[in-house]
Amino acid sequence: MFSVQESVYKITSLNTPSGEGSNILASVNDSDHGNWAAKDLDQDGTLDVILKGSASLDFANEVYWTGIEQAKNNGQYKSRYALRSYELITEESILTIRSYIAADSNPTNMFIIFNKLTNAETILVDTNADGILNRTEKGILEIESAQKLYTETLEKGILDNRITLINEVYLVKEYSLDNYLSKK
């Protein structure tokens, strides 16, 4: 637990035996925003979604980063890399699929569309990793339009041997840290 301006928060890590996981930041006592919780789907140091309550993602991330900094100072922080990620770059867009496998839920894919011409970002979620987008987290692109791009990106990922389709579930394959860092 840690404090920010007299409010108390807690970060809980949920990890699988393979080393993947997610973090949940929850307010224990937040007089300004009430009870709320947010989730970092891949432990990359950025909260991805508000689970409950009315706190904004920007506010939650400020609290989260403060908590991470305090954990680092206390020797309680371990860095992780988001390695279940596939990126397809086109003339107009950067299309990214990130797969999340948490111990407490079904596999999920996040589809991120970054328009290089307008700098607009849209984030959508495939809650069952079944190839069908279910909701929009951010942005104004309609799900129907994004679905076509998502399907094309999944198909290209399979051809590139970076995405698997097993039992009607699409997952980005794990990528070794050495391969990941050598491309940076």
C-alpha cells in the first residue's frame, strides 16, 4: 500500500506460471474519487482500463506511476516486457495486436490502430481472443471498420508465424526478449 496526497492505494500483481501477468491498482481510501480500480494488462507500467469507479485513466496512471516509483525506491519493483505483441505497419497506419493471458480471466486481445496521417489512436478489445472485436476503449473509429483491419492483421500475423489460431483463439506468440530488444 502507498499514499498519494492523504489517499491510500494498493497495487496487486496477478501472475501466471509462465511469467505473464497483470497488475490491479485499487483505491483503498480516495476521498476525491471514491472507490475505483484499474488494470495494467501486461505489467508494462501503464494502466490500460478502468475496471470500476469514476476515476479517469489519466488520473489513475499518475497514481500508478507514483506507486511504482515508491516500490522501486523500496526494492519491491520488477520490470517486465510486453512480448506478446504483433505490429503491422502500412502506409497510413500502425496496427498492433497485444495478447493478454491472465490467471484470472480468458485470453484477451487488444487491437491498437494508430493513424500516421492524423495521429489518431483507436483502441479496441477482443474479449475472448476469438477474432471478433467487442468494444472500443478509446477513439472514434467504428468497430465495423476496425474489424476489417483486425481480421487482416490477424491473417498477416498467422502468415508471419507470429500469431497462432488454436481452438478458435487467436494469440500473439511469445517472443524472446533477445529478439525483441535486437529490433529496437
